Amino acid sequence: MDTTQLLKGVLDLACLAALRDEDGYGYDILRRLRTAGLTEVGDASVYGTLRRLFNAGLLTTYVVPSDEGPHRKYYALNPAGRAELQRSGKTWHGFASTMDDLLRERETA
């Protein structure tokens, strides 16, 4: 199965979830996603998703100076983003549960 298409459908939710407990800058969020197992996620996809979520009013941003190069733009969940994470998380769990049921081998009596 091509996970690229699946990833496109859940990248918004994955980015929101990656920011649930801690703010992060673009590469940091990318690293969190890859560490969590989304190894095929692309840099441009994550940065584009973060911009889209910000433009949708789900994230706030702030800039922090860096000793290792250019300033870093940090992203943080705002109340609307937390509400979207909760709503989309419930939708995902329902969908995943349905798929698990469909894929589980049924015992026949």
C-alpha cells in the first residue's frame, strides 16, 4: 500500500498532535513526526502544512533567536487548534476502529 496518500490525509492531524505538549519549529516538528514512525513525511509537506494550519487560525507563531544560525519560527497550538485536534482525533479514532473491524478476520460459527 502506498502510504504517501494515507499520509496526505492525516498530516494536518499529525502536525497538530506533534504540537500538543510542546511548541516547536519546522524541523523539530518534522523530526518528531519521523521519530513517531512517519518516516516518509517530506520536509516541504510539513512546512506547507504548518503554514496552512497557521493561515486557518489553528496555530500561533513566534520567533526565537538561534545561536546556531537564523532565527527559528516556533509554532504553537492555540485554543482553536486544540479544539481541532480533539475533533479530528475523535474522527480518526472512529475511522481507524472501523478499518480495524473490516480488516480483522472474523470467526465463523
